[in-house]
Amino acid sequence: MRNIAIILAICSIPNLVAAEDFGLTDTFKKCMDESGGTSFNMSECVSAEAEFQDARLNSAYKKVLSGLPGDQKTALRNTQRSWIKYRDEKCELAGRRYDGGTIQPVIVTDCVMQMTAERSKELEGMIEEDHVSATEPQSNQLGHQISDQQIQNMAGDMYRAALFGGVDGMIRTENGCWASISGNTASNVDIESCAIYGISGSIIDATFAELKCVDCYRLMILML
């Protein structure tokens, strides 16, 4: 029975499928192939790869941050903090299915590693886009602006996300914006739009925390 549970848990780890997509190392793939399906061996493989991906994420994050103006730096910092919180909570939840089992820490660490690799690729895509845009003519970029009405609409999106999904809803909305421009040639207005989502979410969350308002999400109905 225990062996069946371990096999099912192994099948829930999508690392080999995602390796080509998010930049997991060949060393990790080889390690998993040679692990023999034991919790201890898989834990060694996943932990080593998680450490590598964490360093990769930090490197990409610092490179993106260094190329942003002040207001966008703040937005990216807020986004990254929210994403880390979301990642950790999601992976903790994923491990609860195997509470008390030897496979549980493998599931949690694998989840963290996978999401970290995916986020690293997103940030690396932003670095590549910045490099491309820096070599292109800049004459049209000054014309990109977001109207006050568009900003109000995006803030309204975040209010509705908070109303129906709380903090997780706001995180999903903002991450969805970044994901939609990841891997493509994002314009300044695209990046500014995602930054506005992040700033709006931070303001909403900080305001409610300061007010200690237990009915804030219900009261948002009056603000929409």
C-alpha cells in the first residue's frame, strides 16, 4: 500500500515534462532517472535543483530590477513578494495530501522548484525583451500612455478580484497580466499595465490591513 502511494506521488511530480519548458537542468533529469523512485534519492535530486533554480531566480530578478525606473522597481518588488507568498502557500497546500509521509517534503520542494524555474523564465524573458527594445528606434515609445480611465478600469479589476478571491484573487490577476506578456515583445504600455495591477493590489491590501476592516471585502460592493 505504501509503495502504491509513493508511485502515485511520483506521478504527480511534473518535473521531467517541464524540464524543457522552464529550464530545469540535465543533471536534475539524470538524477531523477537514476533515483530508483525512493523518497530519499528523489529528495536529494529535487533539493539540489531547487537550490540552483533559487540562485537563477535571484540573478534574473536583480537584472530586471536594475533596468527599471524607480516606480517600476517598487511595483516589481511588490509583485515578487506577493508571488513568493503565493508560491509558498500553494506548495504547502500541495504537500498536505501526503501529510506525515516520507514523500511529503519531496512534493513540497518539487513544487517550489518548479514554480521558481517558471518564474525565472518569465523574468529572463523580460531581460531579453529589454535588450531587444534597447537596440530598436525609440521614436514611438514616448507616445505610449495609459489614460486615467484605463487606470480606473484596472483598479476596478483588482477590486473585483479581491472581492471574489481575496489576496489570492489579486495575485492571480496580476500574475495573469505578466504571464500574458511573457515571451512576447512587450511594449512599455504592457509593462506599465501590469505594474498598475501590482500597485493597485498592494494599495488595496495595505489599506485593509491598516484599517483592520473585517467587512472590507463585503463593503467593496459599494465601491464598484
